[in-house]
Amino acid sequence: MDLYLIIVIVLFVLAVSDLVVGVSNDAVNFLNSAIGSRVAPRHIILIIASLGILVGTTFSSGIMEVARKGIFNPEMFLFSDIMVVFLAVMITDVLLLDLFNTFSLPTSTTVSIVFELLGASVAVASIKVIQLDGGIDQMIAFINTSKALAIISGILLSVVISFTVGALIQYLIRLLFTFNYSKKLKVFGGLWGGFALSFILYFILVKGAKGSSFLNAEQSKWILDHSFQIISISFVTFGIIFQFLAMFTKVNIFKPIVLVGTFALALAFAANDLVNFIGVPLAGFSSYLIAQASADPSSLLMEALREPVTTETVLLLAAGIIMVVTLWFSKKAQSVTKTEVNLGRQFEGFERFESSLLSRVIVRMGLSLGDGIKKMLPQSLLKMINRRMDKSKYFEEKSKDGEVPSFDLLRASVNLMVASVLISFATSLKLPLSTTYVTFMVAMGTSFSDKSWGRESAVYRINGVLTVIGGWFFTAFMAFTASALFATAIYFGGMIVTAIMLGIAAYIIFRTHILHKLRSAEEDENEKSLAEEDKTGEDAIIKCVTKTQKYLDAVGKTVANSFDGLAAGDRDKLKKTKKEAKKIRKLADSITSNIFKTIQILEEHEINENHRFGKIIASIQEISNNVTSLVGRSFGHIDNNHNKPVKEQLTELFEIEKLLSQQIDVTITSLSIDKEFNSEKIEESIKELKKSLKKFDKNQFSRIKKKATSTRSSMLFISLLGDAENISEQINTLAIMCNDTTKPLIKDGVKEKPDVKKA
């Protein structure tokens, strides 16, 4: 039994880790609306969410049975088998949720735990049935198949219903209030406030009644039976209070709605999802105690797990405290929340997701459908709708920390109200809706109705939504498959295999932590550069110049890495260089965005025909295109297992890279605000590069004539020379245009610039 005590201890250690990674993923469910709308300073939002979590943990005692008997039939499993299942589930859950957190993608912890339990129990059941020469019907007896089917249907229901209802309600509410909603608060504020808050409070009662240790079954039934009366009285009471506040005070009535809604969803998260993190370890501990009391633990079937269980309040509160600490300090929780907030952002900015074929098709279909509907509606109605849905009237003041909210408080209140109504309704009908899926899809539906997905950003954001939804189905598949494999390995390998797997899991979590840190730093830098506002045109120009210098430095390094990888035939290095080329493209877009902001800041009289901002943008984009082409050709050549270029070709390519690097260094120095533009040195470096290009071009055709190189190698070499020449020419154009455009606009003293090479 000492061996199984060690397993129980391991389960509880994994439970703590699971609480951390689980909260990091699920925090987005209840923080999205409050943080996106910046309803209050972050510490106030976290305090309210923390209180919701602590209260919610005391309501979760009744749902701990899911891990004991919800997915499998415990009377079919021996004690040793059940411990294998629980251990495999916890290892899989920690790794899977940490993987999603690393890539800042929200997923359902409920779906993950259900399919992990299903995968591990199916694996162990299969082994037992095979050992007994049984059939498929015997294996089904081990599993509660109806629960898994209910979860899958819950995914589909959550996605479709939540998006549709969220979009429809937001559209109607926005038509009522418009984007300049402050004027309409005195008319409709009490009505909407009473409606929203009454449903949110009813949601708290429904979720609390479901598993509370403070309410007995009769009291819980009374709440469900008198739902209409509770909502009606709440609606009238809160409606009068909010109407009074809207008419006679300057209180923004949306703020208490959003804060109470945040508390409600945090409570629901703790009440519903705590079982996903500690349910399995507690079930393992119960199994251990049952086995200890048995005379023959080795042949003990775990029918006792079917008995009702009440979890100690101290354990629940301890888990709640761990969740609260994670909520305050987890960087991954912040990055997952940021993903959902940015997908619903009202304004343009850094887009984390690229476009895809499917997202482009969906956008085209949406535009065609929209055009068709417009033709069917009367012009007078269209004019009225366009007037009330005019986004130009949208204006949100900066919060105290100087940040602009991603969306307004009206949308935040709709997010919370609709999510509360849907989850409450599903709970009363015992429908399996996922909290994560409901809150995410409602947020996406409301952002869609608010025209946040404009033509400039729709393909990127829709692809982001598709990525998240695809991740949900991937969760189910991976949870089932991985836990089944882990259970099989533990069943046959015992503690030695378990120890190895725990070591590998710890290493993977350590590596993903480093990866997440690097990804977050890169995204933060991109977002910061777009979010920063410059007070003067001079500040904006200096920033553009500095970023252009960094951009050119990155171009030089990427070209060098590409030629190094090609020479070594190193596919992995070239693959990394492709990622560097992608970063260069994003940096080019960021500089372009900064240039647009600079033009907006500059006074009309400060700009004349000599200021060729358009030419600067064109050169920056062309450099990016040619770097992408150069790296792509090099990678494609090695990826297709072609021979490396011959020695003479490589020597010439490295000579081109050296000359291009010299040109870049001279250009970076000349662009500095405090340095004179050294046109002679730039022209000299270009002249030397062009001379070499002509010479190497001639050399290559001599090799072709002598059949000294293959056709593929010749095509690659000529294309690389062409890309390098284009990069050189565009850098020269960029240098001249920057000198003619930026330096004349710098009117006052020179500011000290950072060392680009070190930056």
C-alpha cells in the first residue's frame, strides 16, 4: 500500500499544478468583459473575481462525483486499475492545459478532463477485456458512454447558440443605445440595468443552489420553481434604482452590472470547474482509503465510489486560495485573456493571427449575404440602421492607467448578461453547455454585431476564432489519445515508467514556460509600438527612424542566417530563419502603421511634395518581400533534398552577403538623427555590390555552359542574386527617401538614440 500512498501524493502534487494551469486558461471566462472594457483598475477587477472564486469553491462540493462515476462505471474496475486511470488523467491534463496556455488559446477544462477520463478508462478496460478474451460489448460495460456524447453535443450547442444569441442581442441593444450611449442612459438605462442585473443575480442563485452546502434540496427546488417571481421582483427593483441613478446622478450604471457579472461568472467557474482540477486526486484519495479498509485490496472492485461524497470545506477553500494566487500572478492567464479581448477589440491594432483560406471564404460569403439582405430592405430602414450603428460616434475615454478600453461597457454588460442567461437556462434544463464555450462565443457574437470585424481585420479575427474552435475539438482528441497512451504505459511499466513520464512532463512544462515568455515578449513589443502615442511629430519621426534601423539590422542578420543554413544544408536552421523572415514582415507592417500615425500627428504645413512617405513605405514592404523570397527559396531547396550549391557559388553568395551587410551598416549609421547622411559611402558600397553581382552573374553562366552545376542549383543561385540586388536597391531608395523626408522635419535638439546593434 505504500506504493499507492506515493501515487496519491503525486496526484495531489499534480492537482496543485493543474489548478495553476487550469485557472490560467479559464480566467478568460470571467475576466474578459471587465478587462476589455476597463470597468475598473485591474486590482479591483481581480479582487471581485477572487471573491467570486472563494465563494464558488464552497458551492462545488456536490459535483466532485463526476470524477468518481460520471465517465466510467467504477464497480467494473479494480483498485490498481482505477489508480492507473487517475494518474494518467492528471499527467495528461497538466500537459494539455499548459500547452494551450503557452499558445494563449482558451479551451474547456471540462472537455479535457472528461475525455482524459474516457481515454484512460477505455485503455484500461480494453486491456482487461483482451486479457479475458472478451468482446466489445464487455468493454462498453466499463464506460458511461452517454456522458461523453452529452459533452460533444454541448460543444456544438455552445458554439452555435451562444454566437447567434450574443450577436442578436448585441445588435438590438446597440440599435437602442447607439455607440454614443451616454445620451440614451436616462431613457433606457433603468430598463436595461434592471433586466441585465436581475438575470445575473438569478444566475448566481441557480449556480449556488446546484451545489451549495448552505442550501438543502428543498430550498434549491424552491428557487428553481419560483424563477419567474424572483426575476420579476429583481427586474422591477433594480430597474427603479438604476433609472434613479441614470437620471439624477453621474454614475455609469453599466459599471455595477459588469462588476457583479464578473463576480457571478467567477463564482460559476469555481463551482463548476474545480472538479476538473482536484476531482481526480480526491477520487484517488477516496479509493486509497477504501482499499486500506479492505482485507484484500488487490481484488477490490471500486463499487464504493458510487456512494455520495462530501468534500471538506477546508480542502475546497485551499484550492480556492491557490486559484486566487494564480489569478493574480500568472502571466499565462493574462496572455490567454488578451487573446479573447483582442479578437473582440473595437479598433484596429496588432493582429496576432494570420488569414487563412477558410477565413477568406467566410468573409466573402458574409459580404455577399450582407449585400443580399441590404437589397431586400427598404432604403429608409437602412438609413435609420446606418445612422444608429454609426461607429464614428464611438469614443471611449482612457482609463486611469492611460489605456484605451478594447470595447465599451455596454457590450461588456451584454456579454455577461447573455452568458448568464444561457448558462442558467441550460442548468435548469440539465443541458451540458460548456462555460468556456458560452462566454467565448457570446463575446465573439457581440463583437461581430458591433462591427469590430471590419474589412481591415475580419479575415484575421475570424481565423483566430476558427483556431480557438479547432483547438476545442483538438482538446477532446488529444485528451482521449494521450491519456489512453499514458494509461497503457503506466499499466505495463509500473512506477519506473511513471517516474520517467513525470520527469518528461516537468521538462516539457519548463520548456513551454520559456517559449511562452519569448512569445509574450515579442507580442508585447508589437502591441506596445502600435499602442504608444507620440505628443509631437518629431517624437513620432524619431521612433520611426529607430524602428527602421532595427528593421534593417534584422534584415542583414536574416540574409546571413539564410546563406549559412544553405551552405550547411541545415534544414532546421533555415526553418528558424523562415520564422525570422515572418517577424521581419510583421515589423515592416508595424513601421508602416507608425508612419501613418506620424502623418496624422504632423501639421498640414509641415508636409510638402519632397516628403515621400509613400516611397518609404513601398521600400520597406519590398525589402520584406525580397527577404521572404530569399529565405523561402533557400529553405525550399534544402527541404526538397536537393544538393547544396557548389563551393564557388557559396563563396560568391557569402561575398554578396558581406557587401550587403556593409551597405546596411552604413545606411543605419547615416539614418541616425545626430549623424550626417553619408551619401558617398552609401554609393560606394552599392557600386561595389553591383560590380560583384555582374561578375558573379557572368561566372554562373560560365558554369552553366560547362555543366558544372545542376539546373536546380543554377536557378536557385540566380534567384538569390536577384533577391539580394532588389534588397540592396530598396535599401538605397529607403535611405535617400528617409534623409529627404525625416531629417528636415526634425526642428529642435537631437535626442540620444539607443545602440541598434545592442537593441
